[in-house]
Amino acid sequence: MIYFLKPEWYIFAYVLWWINVALSLLAGWGITFVVFGINRFKEKEVNATILLPAVTMTVVASTGSLISESFMDHPSWQLSSDIVTFLLWANAVALSVFLIGSYFQKLLIHGLPPKSAIYTCFIPIGILGQGGWAIQLNYRDLGQLIVSLGGFKLVNMDIELSPESLQLINAMLNFTALSVALFLASFGVCLTVVSIMSVIYHGRPPLWTRNMWASTFPLGTMALSFNQMYITTGLKGFLVIGTIYSVMLVLMTTYCMIGTALFEIPHKQIWKALKGLESTTNSYDV
């Protein structure tokens, strides 16, 4: 938010991003260790929330790629940011492979989550969509850095390259990132359909459950990933799919906000407290 509202504060945003890097590693590594070493639960109790620590690293990777655009005048800083963001992305995707495998094993053996927690089926989509967006941003920044430097001078590879060769390298990086993002997005679309079918399978969903919030972030990440594909390729199909996910996100978020306002906020307790405060004030006035 600071990066977009105050672009001139990019150093401040960069410092905050490094704090986020530390916190994401603490969550991704620390909580995973706690799950492995301390927590004890049966296989049928496994749910998609085990993926949440890995999701934090993909989020920080994508924001790092956004911020690194501000360091075109400091190529060593930008390269460092691109390397760290790629490491975060790779760590998150590698970790999620095993966690999603464990979650799918639970689904195969013990079936779908209960009706009250069925919306947690959307959680694995989040790391696929966010991961696809992050790798596209990372390779885009890396390609722009190579073009602006005229080669690979920062890594002791001072090779003379023509402008056409530099543009070709940039295009190949974008194509590679697009291929990886499509690989992740294809599975994300599959899980989206499976998650929607799971909700339908359980029959009429409850009017409100706070677990519905679990579907908002994953839908948003898929919208971002497909939108970036459209920016890269200009193909309208990616724009259409991204728009579908965006509409689903807006509708679901609006419904969740209304549900939270109606059912989660303790209106009666607040009203009683206000009435009590009013009566106390009136007694003091008398």
C-alpha cells in the first residue's frame, strides 16, 4: 500500500518488505516445524489450513517483485531482491507440494471436510494463484534488469550482447514464467471446480459461516495470475478468466462482509453497553 500511495517512500517500503521476509520465514519454517515436531493429530483431522504458512512466502515474494521495480537506479539492490523473491517462491512451492499431497491423501481416505468447514477446500488454490503471479513478476523484473544493464555484468559475466539478444533473453524469461504460471493455474482451476462441486455436494450451504472467508484470498490470487498473463501476452482468454475470478471474488467478499456485519458483530451487547453508558451519563447530569 505504501509503495503505491507514496512511490517516493520506496526505501521505507523496502525496509518493511525485509521485515515481512523475516516474518514469512518465521511462519513458513517455524509453524511447519511445530506441525511436524510438536502438534499431534490424526490423519482424518488434517485440513487445508496446513498450507497457510507456505502461502505467506508466496505473498512476500510477489510484493518483493513489485517493490524491486523502484531500484532500477540501484541494480545490485534489485538483483538481490529478485534472488530473495525467487528463493521465497521456490521454497513455498516446494513445501506446498508435500503439504497438498498430505491434504489430498486425507481427502482420498476420509472424504471431504464437514459442511461447516467445506470452504477450506479453496485454500490450496491460494498458493497456486499467488505462486503463478509471483514467478511472473520475478522473471519480468529480472528480464528488465538484464536489458537495462546490457547483459550479465552484475554476476561477473561481462559478455557483449546485441539489443536484439537482450530482448530475446527478456522474452524467454517471460515465456518461462508464463509456462510455470500456467502449470500452477491449471491445477488452480481444477481445484476451483472441485471446491465448488464440494460445496454443492453438501447441499444447501449454511446462511453464514466464518469459514467462507477462506475462499476470498484464493479467488483473488487466481485473478491476479491470469491478469498478469493477459498483460504479458495480450490474449483475451486470460482476461476473461481473470475477470470471472474477479467477479467471484467481489461477490464472495461482499457476502462475507455482510455476513460478518450481521452475525459476527455482537449488536445486542454493544447496544446494551451504549444504553448503560447513556443511563450513567444521565444520572450524572441529574
